[in-house]
Amino acid sequence: MNTLATTPIPEARLTVIDAGETFDGTWPFTAHYTEALGFQMHYIDEGGGADTLLLLHGEPTWGYLFRQQIPEWSRHARVVAPDHMGFGKSATPRNRTYWLQDHIDNLEAFVLDLDLQDITLVMHDFGGPVGMGLAARHPDRIKRIVSVNGPTPFGQSDLVDRLTSNAGVSPWFQWILQAEEKGILEEVLGHLDFNILSTLKLNGFVRNEIITDTWLEAYRAPYPTPAHAAGAIGWAKGFATGKHQFEVPDKAAVAAILAKPALAIWGEQDHTLHAEYFLPLFAQLFPEAPIHRLPDAGHYSPEDAPEEIAKLVIDFLSE
């Protein structure tokens, strides 16, 4: 049964998490919303200055992933962190698809609505291909690229081979394929309110001491029903069914983006996106760019190495 199509979402609950919810003060940022995308998209907008850090989360997280870096980064730049459609405090609209290209469309509309310029993309997990999709469409708005365990697909000839090889050794992608084949993908991911911890652990983080009741509530709160999990389900199902479409940059966009300063930060204990397959994609684009490997961090490296990642990005901004 397709829970995305059959489970109703009450119109009165466009957003699951209350705008003022701080999760015991761990998310103390003012909520902002835009409806320019045809649904209510949540974002935070902190700090100020000539530079704008655009923080892009992945699966199945939200802006909360960057909560420890935002106060530090906002002392040096404007920090904007949207929640993708179906994630965090953003709405989970009915009758929408949740493929990669949909998230790229949403991000483009968001950036144009806020007229963001001089953007430093800070991309984690599927925030990588979403952010690089934006860069392909609007290279003039991009100032820097920062990959934090986030792939940087940008027309590389070996992209599909690397994705396939990584999927062959990734427990998360193996599970997605098997669950889709068995017809249980929607059922399992539809209960992220219950199994969020096992999902996050499967992808990989190292510091078990960060797990508290507040932490768990912050990550499970967006998913009170299967219908509210449409974003997380869609990202996994899009991989299993080949529905995701990577943005293909034109020659002018490639030339423009390859001239930008770039930085890669990678938690080497990432069980989902293995460094050996994805860091070469980054190096192909930016052969002179620094790559910082974090041996004691996993896929959710902003959780495992919060201070180190905050400092690396601040140093990068000042160079």
C-alpha cells in the first residue's frame, strides 16, 4: 500500500513542529517561513555580513543537524538554513513528488525569493546534489563550495559508476533496495517517529553520548505519521526506483564553478557515503582544494565533530 497517497494530512497541520519549538533550548533560532514555493518552507536566518552560508541538510535530518555550528558561523557571515520539503519544520504537502529534481526546484525558488547572493554552499548528504543543482543553474550566485559528507555531482563521467559501487557496500542503500523489492520501504520509513535512532545509526554517527531524550525528540518530531514522512520516503524510494535526476551543468556553469574556492570535510566512518567513492568526485572538480578527513567522525559528521567542522569553515571563509 502506498502510504504517501492514502494517508491524509490535515490541512490545519501544514507544519508538524511548532514554529517556536526550541527543543529545550538546543534550537534557539527564530523561525522564518516562505510560501513562494507553493508550500510553507521553514528556514532560519542568523547573523549578517557580505557572505551567506546556505546550509543544506540531507536524509532524514533537518537544520537541527547544524545547530552547534550556526552560532559560530553567524558571527562571521549570514547563515541561512532551510528545511527541505517534507523535513524539519517545513510542510509535507500532498500530491507532490519528493525526487532530487523537486528539491532542486524548491531550492532555486527559495534562493530567488530571498535573492541570496555570494552564497557559500555547505552541503551534507543529499544536500550535496541539491546544492550542486542550484550551482548548475545559478553559478553567478555561488561564491564557495563546502562539502561536509555531501556528494558533489557536477557532470562527472564516472558519477554513475561511483554511485553503483558505493551502493554495493553501503548498508543503507542495500537496505533501501531490499525494502523496495519486498514492498516494505514505505511501511518502515513511515514510522520514523519510532525508528529514527536505528535509521540514523545505520547511516552512521560515532558519539553515542549525544543521544538524549531531547536529541531523539528533535529528530523524530517531523514524522508523527507515515504521511509526514513523505520526504524521507521519497528520497529513499527515488534511489530504489531511479526517479532522481541529477542536474547537468552546461559548459559555462562548469567553467564558473570550477573557478570557485572549495573545501571538503569528510567523516571517514561514514557507512553510507564512502570517502573512496565520493571524495574523488570532489577532487575532479577542485584538484587544488583542501580535503580534511575526520577519522573519528561518521556520516553525520556535524554531530561527531562539531567544533572542528565549525573552525574549518570559519578558517575557510577568512582565507
